[in-house]
Amino acid sequence: MRAADSTFIIVGGGIAGLCAAIGLAKLGIEAQVYESAAELKGIGAGFGLAANAMQALAYLGLKDEIVPIGHYLASYHVLDQKGNILVEPDTRSISRKYQQDNFAIHRADLHQFLLSKIPTTQIHLGKRAVSFEREGEEIRVYFADGSHTNGHALLIADGVHSPLRQQLIPGSAPRYSGYTCWRATIDNSSIQLNKGTETWGAKGRFGMTPLVNNRIYWYACINSSTQNPVLKNWKTRELLDNFSDYHPPIPTILSETSDSQLIANDIIDIAPLEQLAFDNILLLGDAGHATTPNLGQGACQAIEDVAVLMDELQTAASVTLAFQQFEKRRLDRVNYICNTSWRIGKIAQWENPFLIGMRNFCMKIMPNRMKQQQLNKLLSVDFMQINRNHAPGHKINTK
């Protein structure tokens, strides 16, 4: 494919969109990023960059600069309400396979880094894409402010609520998981948290992990109806009451969180799709395969997407062929992750004491190889080789 023949429109300035802009620039392809927000500052808190995401970042030539802004995670335990270990995933074996480690990072830190790699002239803020239409071999994207832009290819990376995806696939509206989530990033000076854990209890889940610069990222998930007017108004006081009998340092973390630090939202995803590529239009990241966060793979899969896409663009005869082959390489994997994460979330959010007791007992006595099975299926496969029908090309991290 001749780089000069294609101008890419990227709708969405999140992780998928920014990584794609960086990757395309390294291939000599012009790309313009259109983002609905008036400012790009990485809304949210922390998330995981598992070994597979670090492999993708290495392919894109970004890993070495991201490692210093991430917190290395040697392990991650799933605990019961009293703090007993239910699952201790063997992340070290996965790290050895990929020759990559696992990290936790703050979304704002990653956003700032990615933005530093893109000329400001390629970023267009306050541009909420509302629809598109084809004009011969080009695509025209319309924005809410009445403006429009034309390009040869369109990468839709504007997240789970993407109106462009819903124009392509009318039945792809987000679905509610059955639980809502609160998140915050707080100071770690007094707590001194040094490992990541997730606790499964009768009143909900609570996860926490250290971040660089002596910070803690935590989240809490509680079963609820969608847009629950009562839980919508919960602050740290109500959360502390709810989790008061959970093991330390959960109550302390909540007591040291101010209301102004809280971010709350219902957890949603989209049901697995049957198609990601539509000629010269491609769905990337959450726009194509938004998943619940129970496997910690949302951002990771977005970065995988970009690595695979860049791999295809280096060898394909056309953009359309590159997008088609991308779909073959990605669809089964992202749908497996979406379905598995949905199922784990349902089990982790059980409230029935009998079911919780049976679940915890089975998890404790289950052989390690069985506990590791889903993690192995997710991470032990080299995603860059799935359905690859050409010899490995040169990595795009050329200097």
C-alpha cells in the first residue's frame, strides 16, 4: 500500500485513536484526529497494562518511554472479604513468555505521553462526530458543530457510545452489566500499599493497586439497577458504610478519599460484534469491542488493535484489504475477551451467601492449572501471530 495514497480520519482521541495516529505517522500515512472533548486530559483513573499490551507497545516503539510512568506489578491476588487469597495468578510465567512485565498506569499519564508524540496540528478538539457518508472512494464525516472533513479511510475509535458504530450497526447500543462503579486516585503516603488486589464480597467488589508517584488507584463495584437515583448520589461516607467490614486497608482507603476525588459510572459494554471492517472503515478499541473491566483488558486490546493494524498496513495492497485481514486476526480474540469478562463479572458480583461460599470454596481448592486456564488462553497466545497470513514484517519503531 502506498502511504501517500491514503489520508486517515481518526474519530476519537482516546488510547486507541492516539496510538493509531502515532503508528500511522511512523508508516508515513497522514492522519487527523477528531475528538469531541474540548480538552484531552485522560478522564478516569488507573488501569492495567498487562504483558500483552506491553508487547504491543514494544512493537509500536513506545514501550521504553512508558515503563517509567507505569508501576510494575509483580503479582495480583483475588481475595475474599476477610482478605484470604482465592486466586493468585501466575503472571510471572506469562511475563517470561512475552518477555514483558505487567504494569498499572494512570490514564492521564498515558494520555499526556501519547499526546506528546503527535503534532498539535493533527489534533482537532471539540469535534463530536455524529454521522458519515461515502463519496465515491472517500468518506465524509460530519460533526455536531456543522463542520465536516473528508478522507480516504476512517478509523472509528470514539468509544462504547460511538454514534458512528451505531450508524454502521444499528443494534450495537451499549448494554448495562448490572453493577455500577466508583473510582479514585489518592495519596499512598500513609497507607503504603505495595501490591494489587481485588476483593470479592457479598456487598460488592473492591480493587486497589499502587501507581507511580506514591499514589493508589482503587475502584468499587456494587450491584444496582441502571442509573440508580440512590446510588448515583453516594459519596465516600456511604461507600465506607458499605465496605466497613471488609479487610484492611479498604476502610482506610475510603476514609482517606475525598468526595471530590470520586468518579462514578455504570459499567457497560457492547455485545460482541460480527464485523469490525466495512471496506475503508474500521472499528478500533472500545468502539468495536468495549468490554467490562473484569479482565483488565479494555485498554490492552485497544493497543493490540493498533499493533495488528500497523502490521497489516505495512504489507497489504490496499487499505480495504488491510482492514479485512485485521478483522480476521482480531474478531475471535476480542469477542472471547468480552464474553469471558462478562461472565467473570457476574460470578464476582454474586450476593447470595450460599453461592458465595461455594464459589470461594471451589476457588480455594481448585488446582492451579485450572485457575490459570483463562489467563493462559488470554495471555499465553502471541496475538501478533493469530491468523497472520504473511511473514513478519519490520517493526514500525524505526528511528
